[in-house]
Amino acid sequence: TRYKNRYNAENYDSLRIVVPKGRKAEIEAYARAAGESINGLVNALLRAELGMSAEAWKRGEGDGEV
């Protein structure tokens, strides 16, 4: 667990989002129906909005400008 925590801290940034009360269950159901986790769904939506491939997203490529 300590190794995983260190690996995640070195390789990932963490974001916290806040949604209106009651929306979490809807989002979970939508993600589940799409075969995704909420994290996977959010990442896919952000990649699409930024016009990035999954590979570029994972490598942290791109200028990050919106």
C-alpha cells in the first residue's frame, strides 16, 4: 500500500469535484452503463474536450491550454 501511494503521488494529480446533491448516483449509473468508472468517464470527457488521444493524455503531452 505504501508503494502504491508513493507511485500514485509521483505519477498522478488528484482532482476533487463537487456536484449538486443527488447527482452522484446519476453519474455513477451513467458511468456504469457506459462500462466506465467515474474517473474513467471524467478522463474520457476531458480528453475529448481537449482533443487529445488517450496516449497523449497518459503521457501528459499537450500544451494544456484551453
